[in-house]
Amino acid sequence: MIDTGLKDKVVLITGANHGIGAATALAFAKEHARVFLNYLHTNILP
């Protein structure tokens, strides 16, 4: 197993609710990094 040096490092992922942000968050979590997720939720009423 390759040591990526990410164990217990903190990363901030923006746009983590879908797409590249979600995939990036999962990749960091698999490497045992501490992942902080952020995304913008908008609710536009008609």
C-alpha cells in the first residue's frame, strides 16, 4: 500500500453534493483524510 501522507490531514471540499466534488471527497476519505464538506443548497420558489 502506498502512503499518500493524507492520514489525519484536513481537506475542505466545496461543491461536494455531486459530480467531481463528491468523487473528490470520497477519494480523500478513502485515504483517511479528515474531510470537511461544503455545498450550496438553493430553494427557488416559483
